[in-house]
Amino acid sequence: MGIKGKLAWALKIDKVSKPLFQAIYREMMNFLIQTSDTVDEVNRKLKDLGFKVGEHLLMDYAERIREHAAEFHEFGSTLQLAYKVNSGQDFTSAWVSDDRRTIKFSDDNCPICEGVEITDMPGLQYCNLISGVFQAVLDLRGFQGEAYQESCKALGDSTCTWTIHKID
């Protein structure tokens, strides 16, 4: 992370306790699971919530930083910085396809699902809130694309992976 990201993390962004965030998130997930009929409905609701969170974060980011990705592939570095600023950690890896239409982010130490193990809900995307945040950024910046979660440590995968794909 560059000096700008370090300064943003140290000086410009309010912090919240990680255990508090995780406890609130887990209770939100319990509520979504109890009030939904299917795993797909939970995933959709979670992504919708993430979209609303993303709207707030993008507006806050725009006011504080005043820089935006101009091209789709530039979201790789923009979203890496946003993740670092808001979670306090970097993605384990970020990859942009050669055609610059797909970006994948992975986190082997996802702060959302750390310590969570789910064995009875195949297809659940526990960290799908992140997909919603990414979707909000894409939509609000005028890019046609789709964000989705590919893998999740809470469900036994080795890493949490999110993908954004540009659609023409």
C-alpha cells in the first residue's frame, strides 16, 4: 500500500472494533437466515445490504479522497485501497484478466468470516456483503458489471474470493 493509503487508514478513517463488527455481522446473518426461505434469498438480501453500504462508503470516499477509477480495470487498485482503508488489511491477492474485463480479489484472512464454520447451508455466500459493496461502486461509477462471491472460508474453502466482471 502506498503512502496515500497509509495516511487514509491512519488519519482519515474512523475505526470500529473487529470483535464488535463480527458480532453484529453474525447476528445480522442469523436474522437473515431466520427470515429467509432459501439460501439464494439470504445471498440476495446480503448483497442488497452490501449495495447500500457501498453507496455510503463511496460517498464518504468521494468526499475524502476525491479520486476515482476512470477505467474498469483501475477498480483493481481502487478497491484494494478501499478494502485496506475499511478493514485494516490487504487482500491476499488481486488479479486483473489480460482483457481487463474481470478482476478477482482473494482474502485468506477474511475479517467477516474469521472463526465462522458453516457446514449445513451449501451455496451460502457468507461474505456476499462485499459483493454488494463492489456492485454499488460499479453501478454508481457508471460501469455495467456484475460482482459476486466465488468462494468462502466460512463454508470450508481455502480463501474468500470475489469477482467483478465487466458486461458490455
